[in-house]
Amino acid sequence: MGGPNAPDDLELGHRTQEWLASSDDPQALTTGGYWYHGEQLEPHGSVHDEDFQDRLLRALAEETGTVL
């Protein structure tokens, strides 16, 4: 999750969360968004695909023995 091959800058990783938690900016006061480096982005389409989510939970339950 860190080191020279990390996918992101560790110093930049927390700044958006800090801004969302402490800012009075109207954008920061929204809810339910996906944020990356201060920009609200559209999440992966599977976020809205309940069939995919059900299949994923079943597969994870089979692998781990933990049913949610």
C-alpha cells in the first residue's frame, strides 16, 4: 500500500478527506459522492449493479466462510 510502487502519493492521499471533513465549501457539504484529489468523480458502474454486488458477496462468503 506504500513504498516506491504505491499507486498514489501518500502525502496527497488524505487531503481530500480533510477538506471534506472540515470545509464549508458547498461542494464539500454534499453527500454520497466519490472523491479523488479534490474532484468528484463517477464511480465504477458496478456500484449501481445490485446483481453484481450479490454475486460478489456470495463469492466472498464461499471463499471466507463468512456470510453477511
